[in-house]
Amino acid sequence: MASYGFVKGLDHPSIMEAADRVAWTVDDVFRGRRFDASKPIVPTSWVGTDALAFLEAGEQLTLNHCRAFSYVHLLGNYEEFIPPHLGDAMDNNDHDADLQARSLVRFGQEERKHQALFRRAETGLEKSCGHPLGRYFDEQKMQVAEFTAAILRHPLRSRYLLLLAFEWGTQRHYVESIRERTADALHVDVLKAHWVEEAQHTKWDTLEIARLAAGSSVEELRDAFDHVLALGQLIDATFADQVDREIETLQQVSGRAFSDDQIAMLRDALHRSMSAIVAGYALTHPKFAKVALELEQAGAAKLGIAC
Ligand SMILES: [Fe+2]
Ligand SMILES: [Fe+2]
């Protein structure tokens, strides 16, 4: 392994040991519970519409529930690219092959379980709210197949970087949800379960990034950050669409026709908060910044990360 400081203290056996210790099942997380739709489910800061005075309290609550749904809907679908991505990584290994293969299989299985967790949360939210919640990714999986294929067209290094950032982001989502007391107890438990497994994935991805970087030129590393930006644009397009689904749901539930100006304000506020929570929290996480900076400073600067 190259002498990157960010891999110090990381090794496959201890990561696998931690993975065994924290493992859970979807039933363990839900324990037959429902979300409480009489209150906000996600922190109110995740919605970012407080300043929109034309919204009534009930409408703010509906938007909060929409955002809770959007979060699990988007993350569950984003994670679909991870098992095939790990398959590519398996074709690319050069040493520690057995340990690496076992980790790949283990973490791929965990991501499949996360998808099941998020699907259960989607269904649970619709049941608790008593109405459907708008979704960008269709049930027939056409959109997710397209999205996954588009992600997989980018090089392995850039996918790992994006993944690492998003995994660190899930730590912030959990921590913020317990800090803001408005968040629903079941929502907090879903985020906690996700994070305790992602914590191992961050370590494992960090090892993989170092392994791939060791065989890369400076130009290839810099190029990986350009691809991270391009991947970010793919993700941003899903935010824009999902925000429109949130506004549709709000109109259906409230029975209110908003003016064009109001729709524009809603779209702007909701897109801003979605980008901040899902992409911003990830790409600005100090642990991700540390890896990015040590890999290639000029590349990291493209993501706004500076020493
Ligand atoms: Fe996950
Ligand atoms: Fe993960």
C-alpha cells in the first residue's frame, strides 16, 4: 500500500470484525413500529422552507414528510450502483485478493440490505402519512437502471471517491437527526442502522482508494476529481426531479394551487436544502476532505476543498 497517511491504522480483519459486531436486520430496526406522521419526521432544517410565509403549518409538515420520503427514496436507489461497482473492483484487484474479495462480497450484501431498509421506510412513510409520496425513480426500475449505467460509465477511482463522500455524509445525517429533537424516533433508528454499517464501508473504501491511487499518475488522480464533479451533476438532476415530485405531493395533499412565483420559490428552497443535505454534507465532510487533499490537492480544489 502507498504511504498515504489516511490509511494509517486501517486493516481488513479489524474492519470485518467490527462489521460482524454491529450487523442488524431490517426487522431489528423497525420492530413493528410506524413513523409518527402527526409531527415532523426529519429535522426541519432538512426542508429549508421556514422562510416561505405563504406556507401554512400543515403544508410545512407535509413537506417535511415528503423530504423524509425523498431521503430514503434517493439513497435506496443511489445504492443500486454499488454492487455492480464492487464487481468491477473485484476484477481490478492486484494483491490481498482473498481479503479484498471477502470484503467486497460482504459490503455488497450490506448495500442490498440497506436498499431493503430504505424500501421498508418508503412503504412505512406512505402508510403512516396515509397518502402516496412522489417518487423520481419509477417502480419498474427504468430510471434507476439508466442512472446506474450512467454512474458506472465513470472510472472506478471517481466512483470510490463519490461513495466515500456519501458514506461519510450518512454519519452527519444520523448525528444531526439526534441533535435536532424534532426528528422521529424510527427515522433516527433507520439512519443509525445505516451509519453503523457505513462506518466500516468508509474504512474499506479508504483502503481501496489508496490501493487504486498507488498505481495512478497525478493526471489520473486529478481526472478522477473531474469525474466526481460529473457524477455530482448526474445526482443533481435527480434532486431537481425529486423536488418537483415533492411539490406535486404538496399540491395534492393540500388541494391548493400555488402561483408560478410560489412554485419557483418552493423549487429553489427545496433544491437548495436537498443539495445541502445529500451532496453538501458528503463533499464537505472533514474525513473526506482529508483523503481528497492527500490524494491530489489540485483535484480536491475542484470540489472546493482547500488546505
Ligand atoms: Fe448503504
Ligand atoms: Fe456503503
